[in-house]
Amino acid sequence: MKNLFASLFILLLSIEGTAQSVKFNNPIIKDQYTGDPAALVYKDKVYLYAGHDEAPNDFNFYKMNEWVVYSSSDMKKWESHPVPLKVTDFKWAKSDAWASQVIERNGKFYWFVTVEHGTIPGKAIGVAVSDSPIGPFKDALGKALITNDMTKYTDISWDDIDPTVYIDTDGQAYLFWGNTACHYAKLKENMTEIDGEIHHIDLPHYTEAPWIHKHKDWYYLSYAYEFPEKIAYAMSKSINGPWEFKGILNELAGNSNTNHQSIIDFKGQSYFIYHNGASIPHGGSFRRSVCVDKLFYNKDGTMKRVVMTSEGIQ
């Protein structure tokens, strides 16, 4: 009996030690509130771009004036860099540093951003450019790339938001964007001009936050689904569709009405990057925090449901 009690005591100590050794790595950004993450893999590093949530604790809407950038070599430790881009860097814009994405082409880095236009009513998409992934960035056009009067699928003033860009294997670049309506168009090689007409994609319960990525022979279009938002996705053998809806990928983000994803492959592992509002004190829908968890695929190419964790990447 003494030996049994001794064994149980040792087991309990072992369990306690294991519990104490677990690190809670989510959220990955703890020095400020961040939302709408978009990641870029470039030269053995991941660069994370996000909007800076600056709203006071009792504020009931977004207050966002700048975008921020962090980098990591292991997805666990993140280095903060100086603010690379602000709304005021776009002279034609007046407010709202909303969702964005950076992509590299021919040694330059193009940052597609959502802002409120200064003279054309509604949200607009601008493009900034830099020679470095950490900036500084400057307005590449001196005007908006997309304005609210260019799309007529819905009457709302905020349908031209959440740009995501993908360069296909043949070198053709595509811009996807939209709220309540998913738009897409080709980009010219200079990455600052639309090439041809704007198309519309019909997706079940599409809200916003499109993200395009490719895994093996499949293209994936993930997006925010319903409101409050889950993440759902569709698959296709072509970036031009047709897209087959596959279901929910990620459930509601804790304490946040929105859910915004970025999916990347880095050093042999796939990752799902997102935000929630519950991870650091006084968080919420307008004071969000970026998190990351691993993503896995089934044999048929479909993606396994992503489980949000406090532990994150260990």
C-alpha cells in the first residue's frame, strides 16, 4: 500500500509539473491590440501585418489609424518593427486602417489596404509599395485602386473592403475583396492596375474577409461566414472557379463579432492565423488580438476543422 501511495504521489507531481510547463502562446501579439491579420512568408521568415485597434475600453466601434508589422523565424517569438504605414500616408483617404495584405513581386512589396475615401463616399482599396517587407511603405498610386462606385452588386458603402492578393503559378496576379459580395479581378504585372473586368463569386452566406491560398493541386477560398462570423471555405481546381463549398473551417472567435483569417505554409507546416477578442484584458470586438494555430489537411484535400487554442504554437 505504501508503494501504491508513493507511486500516486509521484504521478501527481509529474502532472502538476507538466501543467506548470505549458505555455499559453496565444495571443502572439501582447503589446497592443491587433486585428485582421495577414501573413507573408519571405526568406525564412514570416511577416505578420495587422491593423492596430486603438479603441478605448468603452468605445463601441473601430478606431484604427495605422497598420503594424511583426516578424518571426519560428512562429513563437515575434519581433515588433516601427509602424510602416498609416492612413495619413494616403492623401486621398480620410480614416479607417482596416483589413489589408502584403505580397512580394520582383523584389518589391505591395500592400493592399482598406480605407475610407476622402471624396468618393464609401470604403476604398489603396496600394502602398516598399523595397522592404518591414517598410516604410508609400502610396504607390496617389489615388485609390478600387472605389465604391466601381462595384454595383450591393448598395452598401462598405462592400469594397478586405483585399487579398494571390499570384498564380503562371505569374498572373488576382485581387479578391468585398463585404456581402465577393469580387475579384486580374491585376496587371505592375500590381497597381486592374486588368479587365471585375467578376463576382456567389458563395453561401458570404460576409467578408476572403483569403486565397493553394495546397497541392487545389485552390482554397476561405471567408467570413454569417455574422457573428465563422470561417468557411470553398475549393476549386482553378482560381477562376467554379468553387465548391466545403463547409465551416473555424468556429466563432471568442468575444469578437468578426473573424479574419490568414493561411500560410512555413517550414513544412500549415498555419491558421486569426484574431479574437478574449485573449488579453479588456479585449472585445473592437480591441482584438492575433492568434495562430496549426492547420491540417485530409487526404482528399479538404481542410480539417481548426481548433482555437490558448497554447498556440509550442
